[in-house]
Amino acid sequence: MSARFLLGTHQPGWLKKAEFTEVPLFISDRRLRPYVTLPRAQQNWSLDSGGFTELQQYGQWTVSPADYIARVRRYRDEIGRLTWVAPQDWMCEPIIINGGRIGQQVFVGTHLSVTEHQRRTVDNLLQLREMAPDLDIMPAVQGDTVPSYLACVDMYAAAGVDLTVEPLVGLGSVCRRQATGEAHQIILALRERGITRLHGFGVKTLGLQRYGHLLTSADSLAWSVDARYLATPLPGCVGHKNCANCPRYALRWRAQLLARLSAGHHQHDRHGHQSALFDLGDAA
């Protein structure tokens, strides 16, 4: 089985660019909100709710579920080819809860417990689905330890949501755990509970190499971060001081990443281990 890789982007206009026709994209509601005229999609894409930035900047959700649903319906109808929608979930990273600073980013902190974040995540999914049964809103499982992720699964079950039968379940709060084996252990624990169709939010290259074969899909905006720290743009790029929003850089980064993952896949096969290969195109 192949896993599907979604390229994250800050540029909604890429939805209508010919060079991205075969590239599934992952775009935040925060980037689409200002558009009076929305681009018409040439490929399948999925919607990020922008929850990480919401909680980072405000310590709470400033977007009501009703407003979010109204915009999602507009994206579905005017952009088209929207495959699934992330919920307004509550991440459980310590920096989100406690507040602080990472580089130039300031986190105000929610100052709530992990359990409260999980409760609000589950409640939001129920509310969104009740308001919009016509939309494909994906549940997201949150936590800060292996047991807490499993506790979140139990919260969903108690609310009548069986994650083992969901078409796709978002795996949240692992973005900053990818340098350790903890994210891998969380995924294995969820799979042991029967939750095998997982989407990894914000998975970086290291995470994809370590446990990408256990995911059904994943998204990443890591290419933009990489490009921001380049001393100069790519040869031939003009009009920008770096390639953090450059389609040429994004496509090159994606091609190189998928090639590395493919090579790793074949190497695993030679050693008799089962692995998955990320799709190069726009397969569902």
C-alpha cells in the first residue's frame, strides 16, 4: 500500500498552477480567508484549520465552528476537489500549553491541562460533524505521551466515535517529537488499538524516514523552513531574497524527498521488512 504525501504551502494560488496539477496540496484556512476570488483547484487538496497558529498567538480558538464551517463550504464549492478537512483541534505540545518562546515565535500558552485539550478536541469534532454532515471532517487524536494518546482514543469512543473505522485519523502534536523515537512508539500504540489509517500532521523528513511507512498520508511545509535559511535563492530564481515561497524550490524539495523515501523503501524490501512508498502523484 502506498502512502500519500501532501505538500504544504503558504500560497493558495498554487492550486491553479499547471506545474502542481499532479501534486496534492495542504493549505491552511488562515491563508485562504482573505481571498475574495478563490483559485479553482487543478488537483486534490486538503484543508488545515490553522489550529497551531491560533493557539500559539491567542491561547484559544478565535474562530467559531459556525464561521469555520461556512468558509469550508465556500472552499468546497468555489475551489473544488477538497478531499478532507482538519478539525479545530487543540494541540498538546508543552509550548502550546505553557507558553514561551522558540526563536522568534512567541507562544502565549493556553494554561489548560492535556486532558482539557483532548476534551475540547473531541467536542469540536462532534460539533462540526453535527453542523456539517455534508463535509468530510477528519478526527484528530492528541496527547503528550503514549498513554495519553490512548486516553484520547477512549474519549472518542465514549463519545460514540470509533476511530478504528474512520477513513483517516489525524495524528497531532508529534511535530516536535520527530527527533526521538517517541512519535514512532505513539504510532505503533495506535496501530495496536486498530487505528491503522493515520495522517501525520507536519511530518518532517526525519519523521517520514523513520515511520512514514506506518502512515496512510502525511503533510509537510518543511521545504519552506529549509529555503528560508538558504543564503541565496536557487540559480535562476529572481524577485525574491529566498525561496521560502518559491514553487521551483518546493517541487525540487518534494522530488528529492520522495526519491530518498523510495530508495529507503527498496532498501527495506531487500532486508525483508515491509514498508510503504509515498505516492509521487495525486492518488487518493
